[in-house]
Amino acid sequence: MTEKEIIRVATEYKKNKRQIEALEKANERIKALLVDELKERGGDSPLVAGQYKISQSAVKQQKINAERLRQELPSVWAGFVVVSTYKRLNIN
């Protein structure tokens, strides 16, 4: 690629990234509106509107407290640590 092409592609990349961030913020606002509506209607039964059935459910997730494990049982922690490496593209 020429320098001009690289600049064009990098500019497009940054523009797309900003658009994605804006869309994610918009979706968070929409989600908050829907959650508020569910709460106003009691929150127990799904909200049905046209082809959409909207509900909210609690999800439990179990995680290992890695920091506590490292502090209290460092040899066990060391035996299970996996180091991963990845490449990140930075455009400033």
C-alpha cells in the first residue's frame, strides 16, 4: 500500500471504531429504557411487543479469586497460571 492508502485505511478504521463506540452507548441507553419499562410493569413477566418478547433474567457466574489464591496458595496459583500474548493494533 502507498502511504496515502495507509492513511485512508487508518482513518476509516478510527472512524469505524468511533461509530462502534457510539452505537454501543446508544444500545446501553436503549437497554436502560427497556429495563425501566420492565420494572414499571412488574418485572416478572416478559414484555411482548409485536414480534419481540423482552425479559430480563439473573445470571450467576462463579469465578476464582485469582488474587486471593495467589496470596494464600502461591505454589498452587503458579501451577495454574497461563500466560497469553496477543497483538494489539494502535493507531494514534
